[in-house]
Amino acid sequence: MTDETNHDQTETSSGKSFRIAGVSVPARPLENALYLVATPIGNLGDITLRALETLSSADVLACEDTRVTRILLERYGIRNRPYAYHEHNAQEVGPRLIAALEAGKSVALVSDAGTPLVSDPGYRLGQLALDAGYRVVPIPGASAPLAALVGSGMPSDAFLFAGFLPVKDRGKRDRFAELSKIPATLIFFESPHRIGASVRVAAEVLGRERRAVVCRELTKTFEEFRRGTLGELADYYDEDRTVKGEIVLLVEPPSYDDIPDIEDVEKLLKDLVSTMPAAKAAAEAAKLTGLPRKELYQRLLDMKDSHGG
């Protein structure tokens, strides 16, 4: 019997293993670091071998919801015990996880679904680990924004993930206006209860003819990609329609003619700033062009510097 065989048997007997199709696979030990592990967004088959090995071998396994993570662990015969780490206990648990790193242990973090740090509180732990001088290792895998983009048929050469939309219509309106001229496919998370309001407001702000895709229940049994103009989608997702499942909304980039020319933007800023303060001029230009206010304000400052104050 070789040394390698003895080593594998020792790891398996110590519980550092996972199972695939009834076969036990030994998990190699991990180095001292924080591992951010992507997990399936619906279909439990969408997990990588590296992720399974990391979940098996980590000295400490942190997750958003232990009940959700246990389902995944049980599916693959992983006997690691998950500990809850979420936005409500992050200030208390975060330092404990950093203490585990200080003790030389490996710490793995998973979200309920998808890639940690994408619209979840995990970024705080990542920052703590980096500030303390520890490695942060991404274990890539499933990601709802990328799955939605790939299946949507929308342009993928440039895209912007903008997270969750605001709850209230006014906030949605401001957000869509802020992003309206960005030359990229826009990607948002949204609740099934609010998707109707969101596509309605998007149609009002961005125009009924701009194309969009509502992606629902990605990778699951009832996966759906509903494509159309914002006007068509607003009519479909009216107030009487009941929608279930997790939603990703994609909106196509504006047409080339809709994107303001840089020279025109600078002329507008120059005219506005001659009659009002810079901050107010940037805000007014944002309303007129759809470009981000902060970007316009910075351009004003750059124009001022280039002309010697």
C-alpha cells in the first residue's frame, strides 16, 4: 500500500471527503485563507469539484442560512458543520471568523445561492480578512447575473450589474434615469412581487420600445426567459398577474443615437455652470442627458482644471 493511499484513507476516515454517485472522494487540506465558494442557484448539479472539496475540507464553514447549506452538504455527503453568518449577526460573527484565520485555520464562506459578495453581506468579511492580511481565494461557479446574461440574447460585450432595484417607484425612476445612457446591458435583481412595477417604471423612463428580458427561476424546473419590449413586458406583468420565483431583469443598451456626444455634454455643462453652482449644474445636466450626476460633476471639475480654474 502506497503512502498516497494511506494518506487518502486517513482523510476519508477523518470526514474530509465528499460523495459523487455513491463514490467517496477524499478532500485535500486547505491552506490558511478565506475561501469564497460559489454554490448552485437552483440546480444542485451546478457545483464544481473544487467547491465540493473546499466545503469538505474547510476548518470553518460559514453560510447565510444553515438550513439551505445543509441541503447541499447532505446531497454530496459532506459532514462539515455550517455556522450562520448574515447581515443580522455579521458584527458579532465576523471577528470570530477572523480569529479562526489568526489561529491558522481555513475559513469557507457560501451564500444561499450563487457567488458570495454578489448582493449579499459577505463583502464585509472579505474586507476584514484583507485588512488583517489574509488571502481571499475565490472558488468560482454559478452566478445568476451571468446565467441570465448568457441566456437572454442581450449584448454581452459590456454589461453592468446594478444589484436590487429600489422598492418604491420614485427610487426606481431615479435609478433607471441614472443608468439610462450607459452603453451596456443593464442587469438587476428584483422580487417577483415588484417586477410588474419595475418594468412599468422602466418603460416610462427608458421608453416602451427598449428591449428587455425577465429571467425567472434560473436553472430550475420552471426556468423562463420572457423577452420583449419594456412596453410589452409592462403589459404582461400587470397588477393582476401572480409571479413566483427569483427574478433577474435585463435591459438592452441604448441605441447609439441616444448616447450624448462628449462635446455636446461639455457645452451643456459650460452653459449651465455659467448660471448656477457646479453641483446644481451637474444635477440639471443629469436630468437632461440621463448620465450619472457624479460623473457629470467630475467632468465639470476636470473642465475647470483644464482651463486653469
